[in-house]
Amino acid sequence: MKIFVLVKEVPDTYGDRKLNLETGLADRGAGDVVLDEITERALEVALSYAGRNEGTEVVALSMAPESSTASVRRALAIGAGSAVHIADEQLVGADLGLTAEVLAAAIRRGAPDLVITGNLSTDGSAGVIPAMLAEHLGFAQATALSAVEITAESVSGTRAADAGSQPVSAPLPAVISITEALPDARFPNFKGIMAAKKKPLEVLSLADLGVSADPGAAPRTIMTSVAEKPPRAAGVKITDEGDAAAQLVDFLVQNRLV
């Protein structure tokens, strides 16, 4: 079986994250960047299956700037057998539609049986890429899984719902996304880090994938404005003069909280 895992470099969640007010893009020069934890968990799902099933090929796939090689190599150090890094200046600021189109082209080129992603990236948090990929590829999809079971013919799992949980299954080929309910990724040891330097890492451009970033070729999302987040306003202070309870109820009613 061949499994593609989407991995993504994001600004470190422990640091300050800012938007560039001219471009509307995340300012990646403002702090450290790391491999998104949810994509490491997705990689762990693939590696756990590969560890029990000889002959399984795990490929890490990332669409990221050329400077992101170290993050892609981390996926190899964790245990992926090879990696595909899509790097092209024309992809700076790519919207969800273009991102899905590019990733789908790379996946189609590799012809995997299963694609595993995180449900939400830490930076964008859109949560729609897995479904968009499935649509582009014509694959079955099972999203937001909190448990996963992979076989040679299908994938199944559990999706949390407000009233309980839903068992879902899909035949291969399929796209699945997982939540933080899945285990943490294994930590890359020294042997894995050294081995990662020799593992195949293919760098692709838009031309290699036959995809155009020209907005005239397909409708794209347009940013209309961007502004700095306003400072947090002071809260409402209630002074108890025997009517604090009534004031609190009035506040809750006015804000439609009761």
C-alpha cells in the first residue's frame, strides 16, 4: 500500500503570530516555524500501519516555500520513506482552491491508495482541504476521525458528533482527516535524523504538475481588506450595592447569553 501524508510548516503556536498588513499573509519572519502538530499525528497514523504491514510506502507531501526544507526533512526523520516538496514562487498567498488543485495534482502523480491529513491546520484553520482533495481526485472521503482502522481494501473510523459518535468507512482509494484525539507522533531520534538526509526528497514546481496559478485560468479568492486586530476592551465591572444579581442578569439578557 502507498500512503501520502500531508504535512505543513506553520508559525510556532508558542510565539506571537502576526499578519502582514500589506499582503494579508502570515508573517513567517516574525518568529519560529515548525511542522504542524496535527500533521505529525497524521504521519503517525500512517507509520503505525506501515509498522504492522510490510511493504507499505509512506510519502510526506508538503506545499511550502523553498526555505521549508528542514520541516520537510523532519517528516523524513520521524519515519516517512520519502517526501515531495512543492515549492514555487507563484504559490505565495495561494487560496484554498489553488492549494487543493496543486496538492491533488501531486497526489494524482504519485497514485497512492490512501491520503491522510489533519482536520485543521494551526495557521489557516479552514478545515476544507481534505474534502476538496477528495473532490479533485474522485476519492471517497472520511473526515475528522478520532479513531482510524486501515485495511488493504478500506479505511474506517469514528467521527465525534454532538450527540455521540458516528462510525464511518470508505473503500480505497480514499482521503481521510484526523483530529487531535489520535496519538502524538513519535520523536525523531538521532538515527532517524541521520537517515533523513539520505531519503528521497523530490522538489516540484507548478510546471512539473501542469497547474497554472494564473487567476484568469480559474476563479480565485480575492482579499478585499486586512486590518490589525483591535486591542481587547475592558470588561464590564459590576459594583455590588445590593443589586449585583439584578445587574448581572440584565447584562446576560442584553448580550443574549440567557
